[in-house]
Amino acid sequence: MTESTLVNLFLIIRVFLIGGLLLALPHIMRKGLMFGVYIGEGTAKGDSASQLLHSWRHGCVLVMVLALGVGLGISAAGWPVAGNLTGTAVLLCSALALYLRLYAKARKLIPPEAARQAQKTVVSLDVGRSRGQPFARATLAICLITSLLLILYAVASYRVMPDLVPALSGTGPMSEKVFIDTIYFPVLALVVSSLFSLLALFTAGAKRSLRDGTGSYSAEAQDAFQLFFTKLLCWIAILFCALLTLISVQIVRVGLSATNWIGHEIWWAPGILVIFMLIGLIRIMRKYGQGGSFREYGSAETPLTGALADNDHWVLGLFYFNRDDSSIMVESRFGVGYTLNYANSTAILFTVTYLVLTIGLAALGLVRVLS
Amino acid sequence: MVTLTIDRGLKDSVYEQVAGQVRQLVASGTLAPGTPLPSVRQLASDVGVNLNTIARAYRLLEAEGFLAIKDRAGVFVAAPAVRAKTTVKKELQNQLSVTIARLRQAGVSHDELLALVEREVSVISDQPPEASK
């Protein structure tokens, strides 16, 4: 198989995977919500809402065809990598444009009573519902301890490394030892695993938005989904930590001449991680639905309350911004999972910190590879 | 499952709504003595308000004898007192007199008042304090 065929195959798989997930979204939508807008449970059953779903399905197919056409066309002209990247960019940008178009249409369907529902918040007096919190705390502790020990091991090993070490990249067999190269993956392990652990911790304590009246099924459904999502994030954090620990240790061992090469088998680990994330996502789509909506049963006909019913504090139906809400995290109104309340100081600090760290590490990695 | 509905569209503040609904749930027997309630942090997070708002409601309910707050164990529904203290009884009787007078002044008839009191009493759990201990 040539390199160009392989690159094209990756593009086709990516388009079908992302496109397939987008096509499946209407099947898991929580009743009353549509493209990030609360249109009410009654309106969601009407013809206008059905038309929006119809437009989404047609639009998704068009987006996939467009992305494949552009990507494979550029590839056929002799630039397979550029075709792969352009095809993916076309897919994401046109999917976003489609979402925004339908979001604008869904806003026109908002019934007058939706504003009244947003002022209500139904809460449960049951204790011990945050069953995921101990697991998330333990995960955070494991990831922090492992990553910090890994950094100490890398720093200590760097001091005893010879000045010339086997090259991990480039053409020469030996290169000068560089502190950043030794410390890069341990720091990456710390940043990525703590990011997912903290997201798991925030998810475990995320605010619920129960349905008005018959809250029982609604609460149980949201609890079950919240627990599953928390555990999924915890396992992703643990897997990332394990994977990056493995790579870090091997890089240090290469530097210490304890081994010749980090080993090709190590690159299977990211594949396992991607498959694990995919299985988690498919399980959510089959078993839980958006926020556990498949388990709401009879209560799905009663109106939503709180953040999910609030049309005034969501920017484009994707970003929650409410100064009057002390919650750090709430359930997303589009897709699956949770989102931060960007008016909360902890959420802002978390976002800015990890954005800076991620961009900084990505830039540093790029600079090191190019040099 | 026992729920509270907080409505920001009402003129009552959030802490008054929390206190009022917990009071009703305890009085009706829906929340039995000894039942644990969510921590201040948990309930504040669920409602989406400041910790002080829920702490204020809990402190008020503790002062009124509806809740028992134990530092480490958490918050529990308190059992009704076996015998009312004379001062507490007098204070509440005064409040009742004021409420009845205001209802009468608002145009509620004598018979309607009696029916109202009867209805309110009927929703209160008739479980004797000793049994619920």
C-alpha cells in the first residue's frame, strides 16, 4: 500500500466516523432540546422540528460528500497530506456552518413558556448521588503522583546521561542530550492526565437539570449518565498517564543506553486509547442517549428546568455563561457530555491554564521536531 | 425521591423557598426524623447558588428545630420535641394570632379560616414524637 493510499484511507475513515456520529445525533437528542435550543417537549414533536432533523440528515450527507470530494481531489492532484488536512477542515467547518444554520432556525421555535421553565430548578434531596467523586479524586491523585514521580525520574536520569545520546529523530545516529526532550513527555503526562482527571471531578459534581414534576426517572437517568461519563473520563486519564509514562521511560532508557530504540509496539498504545474512547462514545449513544435521556421513560414528556431550559445564558447553544449560577459544570445542550460555565471563576482559570499549557506544549513539540 | 423546586420567578428568595419546602416535607412526614440531607456544598451546587444561601436556610431550620447539623456526620432531619418549651410555644402562638388576624382582615371568613386550619393540620404527620425518635 502506497503512502498516498494510506493517507486517503485515513481521510475516508475520519469522514465516515465523524459524519456517522453527526448523523446519529438526532437519535440521542434529549426531548425538548434541538441544536442547542430548548424548544419545549410539545414543539419537539411538531412538523417544524421534524423538518429541522430532516435538514440535518441531508446536510450531514452533503458535508461528508463535500469533504471527501475536496480531500481526495487535492490528493489526486499530487498532495495527499494537504488533501487529508483540507478534507478534514472542510468537514469540520461545513458541519459547524450546518449546525449554526439549524441553531438559528431552532431559536424561532422557542415557545413563550420556555422562559418560565428556565427560572425553575428542581433538585433532589437524596444524598450520596455523586458516586463518581471518590473515583475521580483517586484518579487525580494517581495521575498526579505518577506524573510527578516520572518528572523526578527524568530529571535524575538526565544528570547521569552522557553528553551524546542516541537520536530519536533526525538522520544522525547520535545527538547532544537536550533537557527539554527528556522532560517533555513526563510534563505532557502531567498536563494531559490531570486535565482529564479534573474534568472527571467537575463532571462528578456537575449540576443536574431535572424535569419538572416527575423528577424521579429524570434524576436516576442523569445520575447513571453522570457516573458513566465520570468513569469514562477517569479511565481516559489513567490510560493517557500509562501511555505517556511508557513513552517517557523508554525515551529515558534510550538516553541511558539501556535500550536501543523506544520500540514500534509502543505506538499501538494510542490506537488502544482511541478504540477505548470510541467504545465509550458508542456505549453512550446506544445505552444512555444525551445526558441519559433514554432512561427518562414517562418523565420525558414533562418540561425541562434549569440550565437545560435556559435559552438566555447559552452562546450559540454551545457555551454556557451564567453569572447567577455558581455551578462549574452543566450538561451540554448539544451532543453528549458536559460543558463549563464560562462565567465561573474556577472554570475560567481551568480553561485558561490548560489552554496555555496545551498550546505551549504543542508549540514546543513542533519547535523540537523542526529543529 | 424527594425533590425541591426552586423558582426564581417568585418573590420569595431562594433560601426562603428551600426552608419553606423542607419545613413542609418534615411536617408532612415525607422526610422522616433521622433522614440525611445533602451537604450545603452539594445542594448549593445543584441549585446553582452561593454556599451561604443554603447555609442560611439550614441554620434557620436548625434554629426552628427541623434539622440537626452535626459537623462531621452531616445534616439530618430532627425528631419533633416531646414537649414544647413554654417560650417557643408562646412565640409561635403569637405568630399564629397575627397570621389569623391578617387572614381575617384580608377577607377570609370564619368558616373558611377553620377549614384552612383543619386542612393544614391534616397534612401534618400525626406520628407521635416518641415513635419517631
